[in-house]
Amino acid sequence: MKTKKIMELYNDYVMPTYTQTPIVLVKGDGLKVFDSEGNEYLDFFPGWAVSGLGHCHPRVVKAIKQQAGKMIHVPNNYMNELQAQLALAIVKNSFDGKVFFANSGAEANEAAIKLARKYGNQRGGRFEIISMLKSFHGRTLATITMTGQDKVKVGFEPLPAGFLSVPFNDLEALKSAVTDKTAAVIVEPIQGEGGISVADEAYMRGLRRFCTEKDILLIFDEVQTGMGRTGKVFAYQHYDIEPDVMTLAKSLGGGVPIGAIVARRHIADTLGAGSHASTFGGSPIVCAAALAVFEAIDEEGLIDNVDKMGAYLVSSLKKLKSTSGVIKEIRGKGLMIGVELKIEGEKIVKECLKRGLLINCTQKKTLRLMPPLVVKKRDIDKAIKILNEVLNNNKVKP
Ligand SMILES: *Cc1c(COP(=O)(O)O)cnc(C)c1O
């Protein structure tokens, strides 16, 4: 089918919820993706980090193929070994607790909200959840309410009660928002949609201390930051603290839809039989894929690669900053990098696309670069060359 015909079908039959670039992607291989016209692109933004190991990572492909021939779905009133093994892998890589499996980031955060409420309600009617301004937690009704950006809420009122947002990286603001009804605080260690804002060390430590003191659950939304992206398996591990609950999705499944939450043991057991469920959650096919992702991170030295390539990407960007004149600030950790411009970023994204480089822009002026964990120096050189050309063409005239 020609691109034009596919666009017509979209127009007629697919709800217009997305701002779309008019290209049809048909094939992916590592950092490369190809469109239906045969054009090749270098993917420095693989699906908001979903294809964190690159497209069609051989271990993930093999795991899915093998499992597809055995059993695709096991209902959760029976057991499947892969779900148990994946829960173990998540806990081994994070903190001691128990896992619940869902299918997306929003659904993982919904589970965290329900857990926090159930746990809090048993401890004297605590139900309020405090999130951060500029956060992003998903698109269900509760998670848009928890998201600290008004643009996702408009038109969907009335929103559920019991949520409020305070400024990020501001411990005093949080302290003054807490009441005896506060059940939990939710934070992204690095705000992704919020413009790649990194949580300060003193803030994170203070947050942990304060939540422990007040018996408030501390939830980390690692949906975007997890699975090695920032140079640790989970971003909170940069801070020498642990959350009570962590939510995961995006790159956990190497491309297939999966979400998960981990909660410390005594909290996790609050969700007893019948209190929460997901028909598709933790099916063997997605668990097989996620186990392959953990295996790849371990056996291919990917965390080490994130450290090296992250440092190389940032130093290359710094050079670009000194020559281009349109870069205001470079932020991030590992391979989760934001480049805040002095100019609007959408135009830059479009011009990079024309030259075969896929990136993203968030908060109007921040370019977001999140190449797969397997990125090599030559990929970074190629991306920087394209960015350099595009930024030079868009130099602000003095
Ligand atoms: C993408 C994202 C979500 C929502 O995940 P979905 O799978 O789209 O529901 C939640 N939190 C963060 C931090 C995200 O980046």
C-alpha cells in the first residue's frame, strides 16, 4: 500500500489522537528504521524509549518467537513460570519486594495509586497523592489527574479527587502540601515529558527521609528512566536510596507492551486476592521478551556502554553548544539527554527527520535524545553531524 493510501485510511478510520509525521515505518534493525518508500533513518528516539535495546534486538526476537510457538497467554488464575522468573529478575535488579504485572505505564501507575490508597486507607484514611508539576504519569483518568500538566486534563472534568501537584525539586513545597490525609508522593527521578529535568541529590535524599518520617509511601515512576537508560538499571540507584514502590513499562519488554510495579513486601501484600487484576498482565510472551532484555543488559555490558556513550554524546553536544549559539543547556544522565534550545524545537526535529535522524522535542524547546543502549560512537558522530547542519541553518541572526 502506498503512503498516500495509508494516510487516507488513517484519516477515515483511525481516531486523530496523535500528531503524526507522514511516514510509514515498516522495518527496524538496531538503530536503523526504514519507511515504506525505502528511506533509512537513524533512531535516536525509539518510541519514548520503548525499543531501548534498539529495534528487533536478536535476543528479544528469539525469545518471542520461541514462546509464541509454545503458549502466548496464560490466564492469571493459573501460573506461568516466566512471570515468576521476571518478578525475580525485577526484584534482584531493584529492591526486595513483590511485583504486579500490567500492560502499560499508565496501568502500572494506576496499580500504584490503588495500592497507595488501599495501604493508606487502612492507616487512618490516607488517600491523597502528591505528584510534581511538569510530571507525566499516563493518559487514564486517574493518571492525567496525577500528571502535573494542565494540558492533558482539559475537557475531561470532573477529575477524580485526592490528587495535587507541587513544584519539582522543592522539598519545602512538598512538606507544606502534606496533610494527615497524604498517602503517597510520586516522582520521576528524571522528568521525561517535563523536559529532562534531573532530580537533585539533596532533594531525593530529603524526600526519602521525610516520607519515612511521615509514614508516606514514596513512589518512583521509572517508566521512562528504567532499564539502564540513565546508566544504572533504575535511575533511583544514582541516589543511594530506595523507593517503597516503583512503576515500570516502556523499555521493560524490548518493544512489546508490558507494565509492572514493585512494592516493598509488607506494602505489596495489601493487594490481596481479588483486589486488583489485569487480564493480559504478565503473559508468558511479554515476560519472555522482558527476561531477554534483562539478559541483554547483563551479558552485553550495556550499562557500561550507556556510561561511555552517554559521556561521548554529552561531550559532542557541548562542542556543538560552543559553536552553534542556539543551545541554552544540556541536561540528563546516561543516554537520557535533553538539549534545551533558545529557539523552538519542532522545526529542528522536522529538519533532522528530512536528513534521516529521528529525535523528539518536549516542552517546546527541549530536544530529547534517547538512543538505544546499544548505540555506537559512529552513530553518535552521524547524529551530531546532522544536528550540527540543522542548528547552523537555524542560527539566530544577531
Ligand atoms: C510514557 C510514560 C507513562 C505512561 O506510559 P504509557 O505506557 O503510555 O501508559 C507514565 N510515566 C512516565 C514517566 C512515562 O514516560
